[in-house]
Amino acid sequence: MPTITTTDGVNIFYKDWGSGQPIVFSHGWPLSADDWDAQMTFFLHHGYRVLAHDRRGHGRSDQPSTGNDMDHWVADLAALTEHLNLRDAIHIGHSTGGGEVARYAARHQ
């Protein structure tokens, strides 16, 4: 199971399929990376590298009692992006994931 460990010790699960320009999907509350499988499969078959992660507190990622807020979620997304050396990535978010993507773009682009 692919994971990264954040600076505060939380393990974040992610999916990373294919090659090409990356598209990163951020899920809504209280979903998981699996909710993007149909979209990921579509873009994978069109030549993109597709990625999705389970936000901390969700799915297969750790379930910490602290750090379940937008600042930590954005820092986790930035850590994943850096760990995988993603360049020229397209970020797509739904619901809470939309807020995560907007704050990520404002802070890390």
C-alpha cells in the first residue's frame, strides 16, 4: 500500500497510476481516493498520470485525533506533491477537496 509519512508522523495513502501530465484528485468529506476511480480510469486511458490520496482521517490514511483541519490537509497534499516530484500537475477537488485544492494553489504554486 503506497503511503508517505508527513512531518508530524501521519501516514497518507495514495494511488499513482500511469505516466504523462499528472492530474491530482482531492476527495470530498467523508469520502476516499476510491471515489475518483471512474475519473482516474478515464484520464489514465487518455495518457495522463492520475493520483488520488486519502486525506488524513479518511480511508486508508492514519486517523489522528489532531490535525484534521484545512491547514494540515493542504500541507499533506504539498508533501505528497513534493514526494512524487509532480510538475505541471492539474489539481481537481470535490466539496472539501475543492477547498483543499484552492488553498493548496494559493500557498504552494
